[in-house]
Amino acid sequence: MVKEAKEKRQFDDFSDSHKRNIIRDKWNNLVEDYGGEKSAKEIVNKLYNKYLDTEFKQLSALETLHIIKTANLSFKSFQKIKSELKIHGPLPPIFSSYYAVNKERQRILSNYQTSCITVPMKDTVDSPLKDVRVIYLKNIKEILQQRLNDTVNAGNFKMRLFRRKEELWFDIIPDKGGDTSKLAISLDNTFKPINSAFNLLYLALFSATDSYFNIEAAWNILKPTLEAITELRITENGVSRMVPVRFFFIGDYKIQRGGAGIRDGNCNHPCVKCLCKKANTYSNYDFDATLIPREMKIDKNICQDHMAIFDFIPFSHYIPPPLHCTIHFAGNFFDLLLGVATSKDAKDVQFQAVADLLKNNQLKIWKKKCEKLDEMKEDLEECQNTVALFEAFDRGDKPDYPEYCASENCVAKIYDSNVPFEAAFSCKNCSNYFHHCCVYRKQCPVCSNKYPPEEVSLKKIDDEQKKAEAALKKLQQQISNEEKEVEKFLLDHKLGPLGKCFEAVLQKHGGTKKAFFQAYTGQQLLKMGNSIDSIIDDLPKDITDDPYFKNIATAFNKFLDIKFLLNSEDDFSQSEVEGIKNRMKDFAHYMKENLPDVKVKQLGHYWISHVPEFLSEFKTMTNFSDESIEASHAVSKKYEARIKTRDEEERLEFMMRCNREDTYLFDNITCKSKDNSV
């Protein structure tokens, strides 16, 4: 009788410990049979490469571009990473090639058209006119249509209904970040984070203040184009429909007034939405007063000195800016709480100056000074780095990793030393990028076969270096002057023991080391607001037992309850809107009864009176925020640092192109990152 062969066990049939023993034994055999670990590793590596049966998916050019942008890499840094991966491999080709990424960038920008105009502007009301270049998007409707198409194709389109009819909602959002005034537009019909900086499409950029005179000069050219966009096409499953467009206007209070044509500075009728006269304190604030809507017309009697720049957007569509309202209320409440501590410290005469500062509402001036000083120090570091790069080129320093552009006569290649610019000049035909010092009269060196003379290229670099050095010297002097002023202020205004204790507690719960002199960000204020009960628990009884302190803390909690409620829904019912309105009314009455001497300020009126009004009509506040434009400043600052040119037109055009790449990635790539922002 033939004995039946015993079935062999598969590797997966063994226990984990048995598997480890098998692997160890096989490894030891290889080491023993073939002369050591080095040979054994080589055998294992060859076996892996030859017999591993798996398909490795290479990232597409678009996905590769997304990673480059998300990781804040320059394209030369990306090339270096790929080079290092090859050296330290062997690894499968993870990323698309640099050439493929450049082709993708050119494809994204293929229908993107910008133009430059020069308009007269002013630094101040009384200053002389000066010519300022404005870069603006020409084919706005075409790009908005493409954004909608991409959003639908990516499965991110969100239908919005207003009074049971479908609409497309866009937010026009202006702001000034650093030296650059921006006008942007964001899309609300998306499931992606609406308040992401990457949802913003720049419409216009210029380097001047955002006064009415300047923004009117810059934005007027866009008005006919935007006004003509009344509907856009949505195509789903091969079926198209035309959908009406509705525009909203969001921004900080100052720029909303400017855009609305309302008189700058103090005036009797400052509100963008109604004709109420400003209330100084809550003691004379009437929440139940009948509000007369502001009409779209020029009337100097009600401070309407100019026509609104975008007069096709009704004032009812001007939105109380959530971020700035949060900063206003939360910042004011923390100042009031600090005031309790400083007023107790003021019993000692050496700490009297700080208490007087708070009572006279002068603290905000010094907060702005310190905030500006910090910004200048950040700019100084970037400026110093730029000058250092110019100096390295002057010395002819040999780079560890050469950063040549696509020109055969690249200056960096000729001198074997990296130039202090990113290759930002692009050609739509050949998909190559060039240093602007390697380009002759804005013609592609590859396609035209024309190159600037060497002395012309060097003069461009030399001119930029002189501008950078002059800017550095000017900035250093400004910082020195500001520091002296702040140092004197700090010597004259010393916090007492309770004030210092208050600072330390805020720092523990999300604040900074300079709580008294720094203007908080919205995120810091919300983080501290979420911890208000813990903050109170950590403060000494000398502060928290004060009746005035308790009133402030109660009012603060009422504000926070409303703030978080506003962010809780995307489609409020009318009963929920009425509930929010009642909470607003309760908050206003509490302030009137318990904190009557606190100033309402215009943002206070705007939030208390007009948020319920806006909610009643549109049933949402979550998708209307000024956070996106604030977040975009940090993004554009990184791009600005890369081009390192003082030429306004080149700098602003580069920022516009980078922004369009960002919005394209936002619309087309679904990324489950931690912040889910791109």
C-alpha cells in the first residue's frame, strides 16, 4: 500500500514566532554559506528585485505637484530629494519627473491670463499721487467656470439652495498683507474646507495701502467683468444646467467701509448695513431699535461719500467678518479681565501707569506697535537671507546642489554658483522655467534661441542686490527706532504682581509670553476662550472674587456660547435663528446692565445687530469667514521670498501664478490631511 504524501504547510500556516525562527535560520545559512552579511544582503536584495510580484503606483504629475506645494518645497529642493533617493536607494520611482511636473504646471496655467496696468495712488490722504502697478486676472469668468468643472469632476460639488432655488455662491474677499493689497474670490459650493487659504483665487494685487482712493483705482477695471457673471454652467453625469450666481463681500471692517464708499475715520453713520448712529457704550445701546437699511447711493449726510465700488453687491450681502468680530470681543474681554488685575496693582503708585493705559483705551496702540515690530523682525530675517545669497554669488561659492534653469547660458551654470532667485519665468510652449536674469526681453531662451548678454544678466543681479541691501539697511533702522520706543514704553509701564500672574496664566492656556503687549490671533483667543473656566481656576482669589471680574467672565461666556453656536450648523432653521437672536439680545442686555461703561464699538454693533439679520435671510454663517484671506498671507509670503526680486510686476505675477496652482490643486485633489486644507 502506497503511503500518501503529507501535505506541505505554507509559510502563512505557521505562527508568528515560528515565522521569525524560519527567517532567522535562512538568514544565518546565507551568511555562513556566502561569506558574511554583506553578501547575504546583496542576495536578499536581488531576490527582492527579481521575484517580488507587486505593482507600484507612481504618483501622477498632479499628485507630485500637490506634495511639493503642501511640503513647501522649492522645485530645486524637490529635485535634490529625488537625487538623494536614487543615491540611497534602491527605491521604486515614487514621484513623477521634474519635466512632467513642469508640463502639468503649464497645463494648469494654459488658460490663465493676467494683465498689468499702472494707476495713480496715494500713501495717505494728503500725499502726492504716485504710479502703482496692478496685476489683475483678465478671464475671471473662464477660470471660475473651470473651478466649478473641476470641483464637480472631483466629486466635491455642493448644491446650495436659496428659497428653494439652486444658486452658486462666491465670496469676494479683500485684505492687505504686508505691503500687498489683495482682492480674492472663494467658492462656497464645495465640500472641501471653504475657509482654506487654497480656496482663494486672487483677482488683483498691488503694493499700496487699501484706502478707498487706492482700491477704487485698482478694482474698477474688474467691476464690469464681475457684474456680467450672472450665471455659470454645472455639468453632472453629462447633463448641463445654468445656475444663477450670487456674490457676497467679506473683509475686515475698515476695508468693508472703503469698498462701500463710506467716509473714512470717525463719522456719525459708520455702519455698512444701516443708518444707525454709533453708540459709545452699552449703557445707551438699544438692541431693539428699528434699523434703517443703507441704500446704494451717494449721500454725504449719511457719510456715503462715494458709490460702492462693486455696487451690484447689495449691502445686505456684506458679511460681519467672523474672525475680526471674534478678535474684537475676545480681545476686549481679556483686556477687561487684565484691567481688574492692574487696577488692584495700581494701589502701588509704580504700577499706576498701566492701569491708566487700559482705562484710556491706549493699549491697542502699543499692541499694534509690537505686532508691527514682530512682523518687521520676520521680514529682517528674510531680507538678511536674501542679501547673504547675493554675497555668496559674488564670492563664487560652489553649491552643494547646483540650481540651474533650462537656459543653455544659465548664469548659475556659467559661474558655477547659484543665483539668489527661483526659476520663475515660464514658457507655455516648451514648459521650461528660467531665472529672470537669464531671459532676454521676456523671450524664452529655448524657443527663441535668444539670450541676454552676460553683462546684462550680471547687471540685473547687481541691481537686485543693491535694492535688497538698501531695503535691509532701511529695515534695520526702522527696527532700531521702534525697539527704542517700545523699550521706553516698557520701562514706563510696569506690570504689578497680579498683572504678571494674569500674563502667566494666559500663557499657560494658549497665550504668549507677551500677553500684555501683543495683539492675539483669532486662534489664540479661541483657544484661551475655550479654557476660560480653567483660566479662572488658576487665577488668585484676589482677582476672581472681584464682582466686576465675575461680570466680565459671565459676559465672555455668553459671547463664546453664541460664537460656537454660529459655527455649529450649515443650514439653520428659522426657530434656530430666532434662538440665536434671543441669545444676542440677552448678551446685549447683560452688557447694558452689568458692564454699561464698556464701549460697544462698531464691530460690536455689526455683530450683535446684523448677524441675526443675515442668518434670517441665508440660514448659515459657517461658510462666510475672513479666516481664508488671513491664512493666505503666510502662503503668499513664502512665494514672495522665493522669487527675491524687487520688480513689482514680476513679483506680483509670480504670486498670481502660484495662487492659481494652489486653487487648481484644491479643486482637483482630495487629501485627507490633518487640516484637510488642500
